[in-house]
Amino acid sequence: MKAIFIKYKKPIIITLSVIVLQLWFGFDPKFSIINIIWLFV
């Protein structure tokens, strides 16, 4: 489990931060799509 977390640490942190920002500022589909695309590039 720890090895998986270390391998995917950056995507996990980015995903969590995007979710927190969405909750904080209200949901913005365009913003979330851009971040998801950027995450997988």
C-alpha cells in the first residue's frame, strides 16, 4: 500500500487538492476537466 502511495503521490495530492478547491469555490466542470487532463499527461 505504501509503495503504491509513493508511486502515485503526486496524482493523489493533486486530485485531493482539486476536490477541496471544488468544494471551497463551488463546482466548475471546465476547471475539473482541465485538471484531470493535466493529471494524465
